[in-house]
Amino acid sequence: MYTNKKNVLQLVSLLKSYGIEHVVVSPGSRNAPIVHTLAEHPGFQCFTVVDERSAAFFAIGMIQKLQRPVAICCTSGTALLNYGSGVAEAFYQHYPLLVISADRPQAWIGQMGGQTLPQPGVFNTLVNKSVQLPEINTPEEEWYCNRLINEALISLTGQKKGPVHINIPISEPLFQFTTPEIPEVRKINYFPKECTYTYTGLESDWNKYSKRLIIVGQASLPSHARALLQKLAQQQNCIILTEHTGNLPYEEIIHNFDTLLYTLSPEEKKEMAPELLITTGGHIVSKRIKQFLRDNPPVSHWHIDENGGIPDTFCALTHVLEESIRGGFGRFLEKEFMAKYKKYKMRSTPPPAQATITPMPFHSLWKEKSDNLQKQIEKEIQKTPFSDITVMNQILINLPKDSVLHLANSSPVRNAQLFTINKKGIDVHCNRGVSGIDGSLSTAVGYAGVHEGPVFLVIGDLSYLYDSNILFNKPLPANLRILLINNNGGEIFRLLPGLNQSEQLKSFISQSNPDRLLPAGKRWKVSFSANITEKDVYKRIKEFVTSASHLKNTPDSRTEPEQYSQILHIDTSEVDNAKIFKEFYHKLKNTRK
């Protein structure tokens, strides 16, 4: 029988999965649940060394002979500090030494309890990774614990071998050994760059599962990788999703999936859930796709990341390939393409219609719903009153080809995703690394300063005010055009259920802005009493955007004051925006019923 502590059971199960069989233990009561479970399990060889300092070096000797990871396990308090010399030696010799330390619950550290000190991160820079496991009481904590252990054990033998520290808080009672079997838990398989892996596993999953979904996050992929994904989408045997920040503006690829998920019933979502998920690129804006895949997890999830990251965004990660999409993974997809159409080269035109491409049912299911929704969006937006979303639609319609679009965070990047970008050669950028509003304007100015062609920024008033100091730096790039949508505060806060009922929303949360703080020039305010119509505003947007299509950023243009960056300031109604936005989505959902 094994301990009933779930975090310990997760650890022991994964030690077994990662092939770590040798453990050097030192005596103690707080680590007894760990030691008992390891010693009880037939898959581990346990060795006892009383002094922790000796135990660490004893394990190093084993690593030198076995050329495999070895674990050491101690109780809480100063016992852990005695491992210090051995950990330092392992770090500089790149030995995979796994330090497992038991700990008191964090609430009792520093409260004059026995054998307590701040244990997490105690080895600082002398370990590849240090994690603090949660005590598992909820499904989210169980997922978090599993993810942390996987990350730690991957770091132990990754590209840079070295020691790793796992700290485990354990609450009393300590000695309940009531679990009959060690559970089978998820292992995240990691394949580093130098691995000779030949995609047997991915190929097997690709052939095994017919419901295949690829998600491309924020990325600026090279042309060959873009062509590869487009041609894969043309085969119609998998679905590819991306947002504007993925910079894959092809009609074969689905961009409106966030809105689509909003319109679906729970039954439809289950039907559209993938068995195989492949992800690459950076951040995804959509919260709905994240929740959709967490609620309907794939059987297998492969993530392609040339930086070796292990982002478990959808709580279903099973494999990580440390490489770029244009590397070995690209060769795999090319092989898949060529197997079907051997006479068509990857860099040539797509197969003609007579090549008899037969869409797979999963592809047809997604694509038909997406296409029907897009038609409905284009129809409904024509009837939608003037608001943030109609302004965004007009901006995207009128963008000149081969221009650059910067989207500020919060409402602009989300609203843009409602509509397609039909012009060729438009690169889309947004600061989605942390998704803050604090540098969108400065980023666009910096980009325009080293780019020749036109650069457009769509930004809200709150984000503009936060970052407006950059405009004091002159001369500014002549090729930058700023489209400022002023809805008098943070629009997104007015859309959040519950928060939109707060009496403090306007004054302290959405931060309504004094009119005098915003730029006066180039202002276009909707005021129907002054006989200004929506069409007048849209016409002004078109003139403002298209007139900048020829602008270049050169030293000569930057010296002329009249060539300084222009701002088109469009006022929308803070009262009507949230209502119009909700009604627009409501109509899309109801139309499908």
C-alpha cells in the first residue's frame, strides 16, 4: 500500500515513466510518505545514507557509473541545505541529480515551527529548474502538479543536463498508507533538437486520428512555411486555425473560430472536438478556443517550439518537439502532401480541381460552419449601428495591400478578429507576449521608424493615453498613421458580466478620460445633430487610410513638419458600444438556431 498524498503519487508515477529507478534516501518523518511509497514500489531501488551531504555525493558516484538520473530525498529544514555542495558539483559537471525535498505546508513557514525554512528556490542558480508542488485538492491543482513535475524532469535531462529541485509540501496526517496502486498519469514526451527522432510517433497519430486540428499562434513565418500550411489546408484532411496575428491570410485557413465557438451548442462542440491537436507559434488571443479544448481535450497534443517551451495552454499537452515548423515538422507535412500528390511540388501551384480532393468529414464540418458564419457576419455588420466594431470593419476593408497593421491590446485586437483581411501582403503585429496595453503606441512608432512602407496602428483611448509620451520624440516617422478609437475608457470592462454592474466602473475601473487629454487635431466625431452621418465617418476613414498608402519613411520625409504622423480620432458612444456588441453576437447565435 502507498501513501494517500496525491502530489507524492503523481511524482512517483512520473519517476517511473521517466525511467528514474535509483533513489538515495535520508531519514525523517516529513519525507516518510515519499520514502515509504518509493521503497514499497518494486520499480525502484532505494539506498539509505543518513548524512544528506554524503547522500548527494553518493548519488553523484552512481550517476558517474550509470550515466542516468539518480534521485535523492530528504526531510524538511536544514537537511535540504546539506545537499548544497553536491548540487553545486552536479551543476558544473552537468549531472542529472534530482533533489526531492519534503516540506511543511507554506502557511507554517516562518511561524516558529520545527524544521522549517523557505525551501523553494534554495539552490538559486545552481539548478536547471526548481518547482514547488501544490497539495492537490482540486482538478486544476492536479493538472498544475502534473505539469510542474513534467517540466522538472524534462529539465533534468534536456539539452543542458543538470540538477533539478522538486519541493513537496505535505500536510499531516503523514502516515496514511491506503492507496493500493500508483496511478497512471500524463507524461509529456520531450524531443530536443539533437534527438534523432524520425516522427514515427507523430506519423502514427496522424494516421490513427481523422479529427486533426492545427492551431498557429502569433507568428511571422517565412514564405515557405506559410505556403506549406496553405497547401496542407488545401488538402482538406485537417483543419487549420489562426488569428490575424498568425499572418496566414488564406481562405483555406479558418480565422473566425472564436466567434464560431460562441454560436455553437455543447453538442456541436463535442462533435467538433479534435482527436489530434498540433500547435505552433506564440500566443492565441481567443479565450473560447482555450476553454473549448480544455473542456474537450484531444487524445494527443503535439506542440512545435524551436525554443523548447512547454506551454500546456489547453491542459492536454503530450509531446513537445524542440524545432521550428519549417524544420523537421515541415518535412513531415511535406511528405504527407507529396504522398497524396506526387507530381505537384511544394513550391508550385496547388493541385487543380480535377485532382479530386475529397474533404474529410471533420474538415467539412468546421469549414461549412465557418463559411456560413462569415456570410452572416458580413450581412449583419451592414445593419449594425455605428460603433467600435463597425469602425474596425471599415478600417480593415480599406487597408492598402502590402502595408503593416499594428493592433493595440484589449478591444482592438479582439474586435479585428471578427472580420477578414482580404488584402495581400498585410503583416499584423500586436504585443501579445504579456498582452498589456502599455507599449502599443511606442511599438508602432519604433516599427515605422525602420520600415519604409505605410504602418497603421489601431488603438483605444486608454492605451493611447498610457503610452502617449512617445509622441514627444520628434521627428516622428512620416509613414505612421494612428487610428484612435475613443470610447471613453476601457471598453472591454463594460462587457464583462458582473463587472458591468459595478457602480464604480466608470470612475475607477474603465477610467473614463477627460476630453482635454486626447489629441484635438484630425478629429472626427459622430454628432448626428451636426448632420454628420455614419457614411461621412466611413468616407473619412477611407480617405485617411488610402491616402497613406504611398507614404515612405525616409530621412527627407522626417524633416518636414507637415509629414509628421497623423492621427484620426474617432469618437464612439460609451453607452451604445457594449449594447451593440452584445446584440451583434446575439444575432449571430440566434440565426444559426
